[in-house]
Amino acid sequence: SMRQSLHEIIERQVETMVRLVNDLLDVSRIARGTTDLDEQIVDLRQIVHSAIEISQPLIVAGRHRLTTGLPPHPVHMRADPVRLAQVFANLLNNAAKYTSVAGEIAIRVEVADQQARIVVEDNGIGIAREMLTEVFDMFRQIREGGQKPSSGLGIGLTLVKRLVEQHQGTVVAESDGIGLGSRFIVRLPLMEFDNPARTFPQSESAFSLRGLRVLVADDNEDAATVLSQLIRMLGGLCSVVNDGDEVLDALRAGKPAVAILDIGMPHLDGYEVARRVRALPEFDKIVLVALT
């Protein structure tokens, strides 16, 4: 349904945003290659779709035409879905940025010899031969004399290279020269399966909060509304208060199992509310979740 798909989009985008913010907060972690992967068994086609979704705004803004070529069957591999989507989104974003208006961008996935080959290409400004390996260096765009190289990339491609390597893959840049477009080719190992049927539980049994009673306390009404709708969509029962002062009464009235408390409420903040809840034995069983 539409609600379901909106919910999935929001969830994916929020996950991606959290990861991206973390990267920006600690670029050095990426430089040292110590980012941890949350590996799962995934269908590479699904990851490409996520990447396209993330890059959509830039592609649309550039009025580019995007063509995709994906195999008709699932391409199963072990990977961190958010990280890998980030890899292809970065490549698509670059293609969109460095291609003049109404350009051509393509992303293709080919499979051979237990390997996936993903090609992202564009008919944009291209890359000078001597820059083909250098584009992957950290902050490569900061140059002698301050002039930007044709590729103009900062940490995006460094991140791509590190993440691909963490997935035991390789990435190379190709270009026929300035003005002649670029091609980025990522190769990733695929899994070998003894019993595929056993390996892929259907993800249809999505996370459920069936029957769980939840209280949401947040002075931001939009945030409270979205969170309560999400809880209801997942089968939970939810009540909302917009002020810390109302929490104790609401807990007595609704007997929730979980209370989600916004930390930054005026009057009584989440910490103070939590102290008061914890001071009363009648609320011993309630799980408190801090939200900020």
C-alpha cells in the first residue's frame, strides 16, 4: 500500500541520514577504514533502487535521463545495505553534478563468475587521464593554487573506495578524456549458496509492535504525530502528550509498557520526567526511551 511504501522510504532515508551524519562527524574514521559494516544477505538490485532514490533530487535537478540495466533475477550477496546504497548514490550524485543539463546517466549491473560488476557512467565533463587514480584520494579537490580539478570531488569517492574495499570489492574510474564522460566500475564478490531457500527468510514479516501500549511525550507536535502514526502502523497502541507535566497522569491513565520521552521539552525536560517516573515504584515495569 502507499502508506507502507512511504513508511519504507522514510525508514530507509532516516537510516541513510544517520549514517551520513556520522560519517561527516568523523571523516578520519573513514580515512583509517575502520567503519564497521552491518552485513546482511541482500539483493543488489534492491540496493541500486535505494541509491537511485537517494540521488533522485540531483538527477531531476539536472534534468538528466537515467537508464538502468538490472538482471531479471535476484543478485544475492553479503553486504551492508545502507553503506552499499551510499556507494552507488555517491557515484550517481557525482554523475549528476559533473554532467551538463539534460545529460545521460546509466547504472548497470552484470553478473559473471560469482562476481557482480556495477557500472555507473555519464556523458559529462570526463576526467583527465592523470586524475583517474587520484580522484579517490581524500579531499582531492583541494589543489595546489586552489584550482579545482575537473572531477571536483571531496570525500565522496574516498568513501566509495573504502566502502567497496571493505566489501572485498574494487572500484576503478575510466574516462576517454576531458568532455568525454566518465565510467566508474565497481566489482563485488557474490555469495555461493548451498541451500538458497534456507538462507533467505522472507522479510514480509516486518517488525511488529502488535498490541504494545506506548506513550509519546514530545513538545514538537509534528514529531509526536509522525512517531505515533508509525507506532500505530506497526500495530501498537499509542497516546501522545506534548508536555512533560502531563506524563505521570498519562502513565496512570493508559498503563503503557513503553514511554518515549523527548529530552528537550520545556517546563519538565525528559531527564526530569524520567527521574520522577523512576522514583515511583508503580512504574517499575515501564521501559523509558529517550528521544532527541
